[in-house]
Amino acid sequence: MQLKNKTALITGASSGMGQAIAIALAKEGCNIFFTYNSNKKGADKTASEIQKYSVNVTSVHVDLSLESDIVALFSILKKNAGSFDILVNNAGINKGGHLLDPVFWRKLFEIDLFSIVSCVQKSLDMMNTKSKILNITSCYGDEKGGYKGLIAYSAAKAALNSFTRTLAKHLAPNIYVNAIAPGYVDTPLWGPMTDDQKIKEGKDQLIERMIQPEEIADISIAILKSDAINGEVVMVDGGISLKTI
């Protein structure tokens, strides 16, 4: 796929990997729609960076736990673009709540899995032929790779991996579906961290440093450009799974 003049929707692009992916797609000439929830300042920064590349950009406030917000998002997208070519499901949460609290599990799955299913479902009537779907999952979703302190998160990402592969079978050859499974990426999802803490966390990976969001964006662009990859969960984890499994 040539990305110039394509239209992309990225969820959770006010910071971190989503922000980096949205900016990288703009550099390739894509028109950008992106969502944010609480981080309006970060969303404004994303939009400002995208505008440097003379492409159209629209940011939409969306709470992905609310189906009504998702419906409104796609109404805006349809009104402004009609159709689109790329869906990047990036938004997610990974902390909070007791390990086995059903209320917390429902909240996390609502964001990390069910909102993605809803976005995909609403995209299918609007996506052009040979469009691309890219899900951002986690190395913790890999078989035997779940983190004991993040049981719900690991389970949701494992389900997303399965959804990615099975959806690819269902939509081929008209729409391509892939995922990226990052390791430890330097994003706000970690919360406040000192430089020493980042160095310490990075040591857990074979590359002995944290991955930068722009590195995930680079891999995202390569996958979205390729018409030879479909149904894959691409591990970009700095080798952490080789150290921990």
C-alpha cells in the first residue's frame, strides 16, 4: 500500500505510541483522524505536529468504554471522510483494580478488547478495498508470556492476539489485519518515571534499554505498507520474552 493521500484513524493518539504512529502516518502523507480521552493538551500537540506535513487532521474526544462515543466517532468520520483506509487500534489501559476483581476485569476488557471489536465492526462498512487494520497488543499476550501482576491485561491482550489472527482469516483478501506486540516502551502508561527507573526497566530487555515510541511507529509503517504480511502478531519487545520465558 502506498500511504500518500490515504485516510487513517488512530485511537489513543494523544501520547506515546499512538501519537508517534499518527505523526509517522502524517509524514507518509496520510490524512489523520485520531481519538483522545483525558489528555487534551497531548491531543493538541499531536495535531500541531501533524499539521507540519500539510495533511488534514481531526481529533475527536472519545471515551472508548462508552459505545455511544464510538458511534459518534464513526459518524464524524463518515461525515468528514466518507471512507477510510487504515485503522490503528492503539488505545488501552493496564493498571488499577484488584487482580481478580470482576468489576475491574470488565472495565479493562471494555477498553482493551471490546472497544476494538466495536471499532472494527463499524469500520468494515467504511473501509476501502485492500485496507489495513493494525492492533497494538503486548508481549504479555503471547503464550506463556503473561505477567503475574497483570492477569486481566495479559488475558485481554491474549484475546486480542487471537482476534487479530482469526479476523485476518475472515477478512482476507480484501482487508489485511496484523498486530504489534511491544515490550517495554517509554510511554506515559508507566506513570512518572525518573531516568534511573527507565534505565532499570530497560535492563529487563535484551537490548538493555526501553523501546522508544518512534521505533514502534517505524515498524507500524512497514507493516501498513506491506501487502505480503497478514494475520501476524509481530513481536517488538527488545528481546524481553527471551529473557523471561
